[in-house]
Amino acid sequence: MTEPADLRTELQTLAQELQVAAQQVATVSAQVRELEGSLEALQKQPVDRPVYRQMGPLLLEVEDRVELISELSTSIEKLQEHQQRLEEREQQLRDQYGQVVEQFEGSA
């Protein structure tokens, strides 16, 4: 049987990992929403109005909107896949945390 002190340390470690995972999910989720908003705004922009893209400290006019839309869509897809993996990891950590809590309570 695992010692309560060891379980306490494991709980603290899992809690920290869980907090980091939750922050990562929130960050990636915000990035997805931001890109989705940008894509939506770009698609609503009249074709006769110029569109600019920030490149470092510069704003450059976009010549190929179709390519920009494609790039944004690809970025959104990749981030959503990453978000899903992070959410799965977060759930694994939650499950593991729950199991260790049960062990800790059983050993007390």
C-alpha cells in the first residue's frame, strides 16, 4: 500500500499538471475563437475593399484572399486537433487525480 505522504505528493503533482493542462486548453480555445472571428470577418469583407495582414511590425495588403482563407482554415483545423488532444490529456489527469484521491482517502 502506498504511504499517505507519497499519495499527498502525487496529488499535488497531479493538481499542478491538471492546472497547466486546463490553462493550455483555455489558451488554445481562445486562439481558435480568435481565428474563427478573423475568418468570419474576412469572408464578410467586400471584395473591392483591401485586406491587410500583419507581418511583424508591418501591415501588408493581401493580394490572394483565397490563399489567406485557406491558411486561416488550416490553422483553425490544426489548433482544434491540438485542443482535442489537450482536452483528452486533461480528462486523463482528472481521472488519475480522482483515483489517487480515493486511494488517499482509503489510506487515511
